[in-house]
Amino acid sequence: MALGFFDQFLSPTHLGIPLIVIALLFPWILYPSPSNRWLNHRLITLQGRFFHQFTQQLFLPLNRHGHQWALVFLSLMVFLLSIHLLGLLPYTFTPTTQLSLNMGLAIPFWLATVIIGMRNQPTAALGHLLPQGTPVPLIPALIIIETIRLFIRPIALGVRLTANLTAGHLLIQLIATAIPVLLVSFTPLALLTFTVLLLLTILQVAVAIIQAYVFVLLVSLYLQENI
């Protein structure tokens, strides 16, 4: 039974073929393409308003050079948000519960921000490793600490996303497994547990949205430090 709880995080296969590629590509099919008509239907209009509001909020702290990343960050946000929400449906798989995938997203984006900083303003990028006014005896220790903090950033991005989504899915499965047992032995408690399950599902939807936004927001803040 303990192993069964973690089976939901295994990559599904069919005839020995991993289906994670389909799980990664399927969300893009759900988004409608803009038409050439003067007036679009409600779904495209709502989609456009969401993209506009998200881009406006995300790029408020960034300068003009950071606005070049608007399409990249918007695509990443839509990609993560779609995967998280589709993963809450029954008999589905959430690819972002895999640490390898999250690290594969975090490391390239973090490394791109570091390379941009080293190329455009190397003095300022290296200056983050040593705060101004540091006493001379503490300089070697602070450089080591700041360097470790710099390399921990992509690990924190990937682990945070994996841990939050995995914990929510595990709690939902634990409570859902307990409901049929309680329904036979103690019906009022089973109804109460079902109510808790509904509330937890709503909370997990909020977590899925927030974690996608936080992931993109942190990458944008890393970019702001290097442009």
C-alpha cells in the first residue's frame, strides 16, 4: 500500500513507450489560435486578457531590456499552469512531479541569466558575490557563501516545485483512500473526510497556479539582477 501511493508519480508507459512526451505536448493543443477576424470569440478574448495581465504584473520590476523575455516567460507560465491543472484530473499524470524535469527547466533558465550578467555587466555580476562595506577578514568567507547561494538557486527552484506538487497529490490520494473504508464503518466521518477532500482539492488548484507563477517570478528576479 505504501508503494502504491507513489505509483502515481511514475512516468506512464504504453507498450514500453513512455508517454511523458504526450503529457508535455498535449496542453498546447487546448489553447485556441488567434483568428484573422476583427472580433474574436469569448475564449480567445479571455485568453488575451489573461496574457496581458500576467505580462504586465510580471514585468513591472524589470527594466526595458528584460521585456525581451516576455514571450519566453509567458510561454513558460502557460506551460507550467496547463500541466499542473491537467494533472489534477483523474487518471492523469503530472510531469512536474518529476525532479529531473523541473531541474531540466530550472538549470537552463538560471544559467542563461548568469551568462547574460557575465556578458553584459561582469563587474556588477561578480559584485553580487561581495556586499559593499564587508570587513576585510570576512571577505573570503562571504565570497564562498555567496557562491554557494548562487549555485543553490536552480536546485531550490526545482525542489520547491517538485515538493509542493508531490505533497498535495499525496495528501489527496491518502484522504481519497480513507473515504471508502470510513464509509462502511463510520458514515458521518466519511462525509466529513469527503468535505476535507473537496477543500484540499480546491487548495491544490490554488497551489498549482501559485507554484507556476512563483517559478516564473523567481526566474525573472534572477534576470533582473543580471541586466
